[in-house]
Amino acid sequence: MKADYSQCMTRTSLDCRGLRCPTPIVKLSMAIRQLDAGAEIETQATDAAFHPDLLAWVGKTGHNLLEYDAGEVQRAVVRKGHE
């Protein structure tokens, strides 16, 4: 399954359902590079390692985790930090 993202106004959506570690974080990292500082990206993922990977990634990159919903399909909203 391919990651797919589309931009709508100020929030971008990234579908990483069905992808395995580390692909969801790699796709998120690639997608957020295309955004301006302060823009938000909403990601859906099903990989069990997504949440701990996400926490480590935002801590390392300086982006902000605004929302996280656990479940079979995890949902996270990240705001791009300043570069």
C-alpha cells in the first residue's frame, strides 16, 4: 500500500495505513518537509510502532504533536516547527 497525501488549506492528510515501521515516520518526515512552518499534517497509521516512533521523532525534530488518537487506526496531528 502506498502512502498518499493531499494538501487542503492549512492541514495536509497522510495515509500510512498498512505500512510497517519505519515507513510511516519516513513518509511523515518527507511530507512535512514540503510544508511551511506552522502547517499541520494529519497522519493515519496502523503500525504498532507508530506511536513510540512518533514521540521520538517529534522530540528529535522539534515539531509539535497536537493530537493523538489510539486505536486500530491511529491518528496523529503534527504542527511543523520552525527550521
